[in-house]
Amino acid sequence: MKKKDTVLTLLKYLYFIITLSLGAYARRNGTLFLEGFFELCTIFLLSNLLFDVNKIVARAVNSLLLLFYGIEITVLKLGGSYVTPIMLTNVDSLSALSGKTLIYLSYVLVFFIVLLLPLEKVEYPFCIVNTKKAAAAAVCFNLVIVSNIGSSPLISAVSLGKTLNQMRKMSKERNQLIQNDDLSEQRLEFSREEVGDYRTSEFEELPNVLLIFTEGLSQHIIDDSRGIMPNVKQYQQQALNFVNYYNHTAATYRGLIGQLYSSHQYDNTDTNSFISLQEIMSNYGYQTTFINPEPNNEEFTDYLNSMGFDQVISSDCEDWMSDRETYDLIFDTLAERTDKPQLISVYAFGTHVSLDRSEYLFGDGSDHVLNRFHNVDYYFGRLMEKIENDPNLNNTLVIFTTDHATYVDEDYLKAFSETYSRVDGFCDEIPLFFYYSGMTPEVVNVEGRNSVNLTPSILDYLDMDGENYFLGNSLFAEATDNVSMETVYSIPNQGWYITTYGDVIAGLTEAEREVFMAQITDYTKCAVSQ
């Protein structure tokens, strides 16, 4: 073996060791490094062993294994975890990652260059290791270590493949049931005659309602001692504030429709034929509006149009609406003179992972994650000041929350790993508060209940009622004393179910999982059927 070939082969493996080290360091998780390192050693030893069989086979096997291994550790470095199904089901939203396009492309380019580096057999310095039996034993030894330590890159890739195959089968079976079965009787199982009345309205006449979903916002960011979101924190302290409150699903598509319909949804872009917040409020005389920050995203726009708002509106923009544009449109829409009270729902997109278009910087402006949250906080504060200074908007209820918890990627870990430790990368405590001018501050501990309860809580607070198919209940009702639908976090088509009961993120027992999986699967079949 030539010295040049030896150097190139060693450089090839060194690249993977460095990328793995960076990913494990970002997660502050030494076990991730050990798992990945032993697996890389296995690939190295196996490839070397196969050279004695056939050079072409050795190179082909090595390239295939390193391809999947490299994809996993690159995503670990950039995204904070190995590849998950939810990442793949959100490929249609890749345009939202435009803020880091060059960084991602550079990693991909370097990865494929390294993958193409020539591979030759490496002669070990000790003769005994060069024997076939010793090499085979070393491979087996490493496989035992990898399979017993935990989740390594290749094991994660295999697990992902199994999950995707299971998702495909489940979706096919579900679609056949929807097409062939009469679900009218099953729909009745989810029917409710009323929302429930656990809170008396504090409004003499129906208020304008502004419902703000801030993209990916965990409560700890508001609470951060560095004062990243001072305006949101100030109004939260002056409001009816729900604490120990969690998101019930991820990501945006599921998060928005799930809260507006008090539901779970199976596939990412499923519609819902049941009754929503906007439909019931429309029955009470409201004009309903959704402000769409991504008018150029056809799939997202179609998704919003399916929800039955009177109108879905946007401002002209090149790609997506900035925080400034979004909050200006909120105020302009609120200030319009109408004969009806208004329900204005808005998805504020500027805090989406990877985006970096902040006008108001945090501190020295060096951390674009902190800038994103500080920037939206500025525009929220400016909007609230405008509302409170406009006598025509005195009777306005502002509800502030999010579509889901903040996603844990490399930049998030860099910004918050020293101040906050996440139990789950997709589920976390999130903000929810109701505010109107002059109200008496109040704190409601919801003990781990989640965002499937948003719509019943809003309707209860406004003394509105109606027939519905809500999976959640009003947060003003007494919490149940066991795990219930109010505390189940789920991504149904991935078979992912956990609970936040008692303000603790934990797995379900097998019996609980079977119960809630069946209920949610049945619900989602009925919800998409007409």
C-alpha cells in the first residue's frame, strides 16, 4: 500500500471521527461519541477484512456503510439528533432552513468529497491483528459493544428504516379503512354536546380575540435570566398565566390544527372535518381571520385554507413575512372597523430554526438564535403598546402561545445548554397566557396538561359553547388524577406516544400506550373522513 493511499484512507476516517466528536460535544454527551466510535471501528475492521475477499466488495460495502453513517453524524452535528421521521416528513419545509443553506451545503459537499476518497487495506503494526481470525473477532467484539451501549449512527439508520416502513404500512391500512368502512358510528364516539362551563366570562360584550402562535417557543426562553424576551415576560406576569403547560405534538402543521380543533392528526398535512375554534366563534358572530406568514408556500397556504376561516391574509413579501411585517399586519387587521368582533389567529414565523433576519439584536448580536427571540419580543411589545393606546381596541383579548416547543438543533444547544437541560427534543413546557388591559394577574397550574386543551379553554373563558369533537378539556376544569388525553403527547403516524402527566415527561406503560394509540388512531380516521 502506497504512503499516499494510507494517508487518504486515514484522512477519510479522521473526518468521520471529527464530525462525530462535534456532534457529541454539541449534545454534551460522551456516550454518543463512544457508540459512534466503536461503530466506526467496526466499519474499518470489516472493510479491511473484506479486502482479503474482494477489493470491489470491500470498497462497495465501506462506501455504503459510511454513506449512512456520515448522514447520521452530520445530522447529529447540525440538527442535534440522528435522523428522525419528523425531519423527513418536514422536507417540504426546507425553504424555512434558508438561513443556513450555505452551511448545510458546505457540509454536504465536504462529506461527499471525503466519501469519494480512495480506500485501501491498512496493514496494522502488530502482526497478530492482521490475521483473518483476529480481525473477525475484533469485528464481533465491536458489534457486541455497539449493540449493547445504545443507539449508534447505523443502528439509528436501521431503526429509522423500520419506522418508515411501519409508517407506510400503517398509512396504507388506515387509508383502506377510511375508504371502505362506514365511520359514522365511530364518529359519534367522539361527539360531545358541550364544551363545559368552568369559568365565568369577564367581558360585558364579546371582545376581539388575537391568538398568536409564535413559531417554536419553549417557556424556558422567556424565563431565561439573560432577559431575552422581556416584553413577553412582562405581559405574562400581568396576565392569566398557565404554568406547567406542554405542547401535545410537533411540528407546525400538527401543532396549529391540533390546537384549533383540540385534536391529533395522523399525517402531517391531514385536514380535519370536525368542529374548530373558528367555527364555533363564527357561530357567535365573529369574523375569523388567519394571518399567513408564508404566502408563497402553496402547501402551507392550502393547509390554512382548509381550516374554514373567513379569510386567510398575508402581506406582499419576497419569500416569507418578517416579524415586523407580521405584527404590522396584525395591528392593521385589528384596527379595521367591522360590524363583528374579530378572531385573528396568526403564526409568527420569524423564530423558525435557522432563520437569521433579525432587525433588533440581543446583546452584541453574535448569537442569531437569541436575536430571533429578542426580535419577535420587540415587535410583540410594540404591538401591545399600540393596542393599549388605541381606545377602539380596549376590548381586546390577546392569547399568546406557540405551535410547538423550540426544536433542539446545534444552534439551540449552543445558546441554551448552559442554562437549560431538555428531557425531550420535541416536547417541552410552552407558554400560554390570556391578557387584556386592566385585568388582575392570575396563575393557573395545569400540572402537565397540554395544548390539545387550548380551544376548549378559550371557549370556556369566553362563555361560548357548542357541540364538538374535542379531545381536550378546559384548563379551568379540575385535572384528572391519572394519565389522560389531556397529558398525552403524540406523533401518531410514527407511533410516538409519551405523557407529561404531573409535569414530568415520561413514557407510557404498554397498557396506556395501547389505549391512547387506539383512541387517537380512530379519531384521526374519523376526522379526515367526510
